[in-house]
Amino acid sequence: MIAGIIGLAAGVKLVVGHLGGAPSALTAWSLAGGVSLYLLGDVLFRWVVGIGRAGTRLGFAGLALLSAPVGLLSGGLVQLAGLVALLVGLLWLEGRRERG
């Protein structure tokens, strides 16, 4: 999970540092890989500790990787906004399942 946070932080730094520039593959894959790696680490943690279901997070980790082409075509801010929306959607879905 920590490696995912570091990857995401590097991607955010690259996005903020080059707001007007062309999107780079390093930026797009740092953002996508960081979020995906964090979610995969969380799945592993939940499996080891034996808490909650992790299948949804595993699926969303794959969706996070699919955001890299979006970042390459549209820019880092669009990709970052999409990843934030993806994570908010994950939390909303999990919260809805817990209540239901």
C-alpha cells in the first residue's frame, strides 16, 4: 500500500509540475499504477487480516489501470479527476453494500 501511495504522489507531482505541458507516459502510469498498487495492497491486507470482502477493490484496481490511456490522451488533470471519481464510486458502492 505504501508503494502505491508513493507512486500516486509521484504522479500528482508530475501533473502539478507540468500543468500546461503534454501528458507523459510516466505521469499517466504513475497515477494509474499508484492507485492500482494501493488497492491491490489493500486487498492483500484485507485477505491476510480476514476483514471484509475485497473483490470490489480488486476490480477497481483493474479499472484504475485503464485510466492510463485516458491520461495520455486527455492530460493528467483529467486522469486525476477520473481516478478521484473512481475511488469515490468505490467507497459509495461499498457503503451502499454495508447498509443493504
